[in-house]
Amino acid sequence: MSEHYVADLTELQDSGRKIVRVGSTDIALLLFEDDVLAFQNVCMHMGGPVGEGMLINAITAEFDADGNYVGDRFVEDEMHLVCPWHGWEYVLPGGQCAAAPERRLRSFPVSVRDGRVLVDMEADTAISNG
Ligand code: FES
């Protein structure tokens, strides 16, 4: 285990996110529901700063019984992080690529102790990032 202090929880409660650097790795901390998430701040597409992107509910297309498109609607229980460079979307909290769920952002376990946010840099939880 290689835990690093990266922020006070109050900083995230104020802004919802923070970009930090541990060694040579940029990490995006996101407050999501009651958890702090930590992703490497590198998009799988072309390396954009994914952690600086918008959070938006997933959008799904609606069709009538005859298969005709009738509109789009937000999916209330699926939040996406949208890369600011070209719009690739990642599903929170796991960071799966919305278009290819078998791939996901590199992420790190987070602990919060006494209001201090700690990231374990050795316990990379990525399934696939290549
Ligand atoms: S670099 Fe993220 S969508 Fe292209």
C-alpha cells in the first residue's frame, strides 16, 4: 500500500472535484454521491484531461412500438463524466467507457480518515486501459 494525502474532504465538498499530482501522475478527485473517486486524469481516447469534464446524466433514445424515434431522455440513475476534448463518456462510479464498457479509466482506491483524503497509488484498479 502506498497511500498519499491528496486533499481535505472539505475542499471537495466545496467544489466537487480537484486535480492533484502524485509523483508524475495527475489524478482527478471527484465527489460522487457520498464517495470520493480517484481517476488518472487521462482520457482513453487521446489523453485529454477527463477529470475536468462535465458530469451529466446518460441520455437514451426513445422509440415507439413501430420503432420510430420519438426523442431522447435522461437516465436518472446513470451519471457520466464527459471528456472536455471530444466528448467520450465514462460511467460513474466505475469509470467504464460508455461505448466500450469492458474498458475503463485507471482508478485508485480512496480512503477518507479524519477529513483527509488518501489515495492508494499502488492499488491501481484498472481492468484495461490500452
Ligand atoms: S481525448 Fe477525451 S474524448 Fe478525445
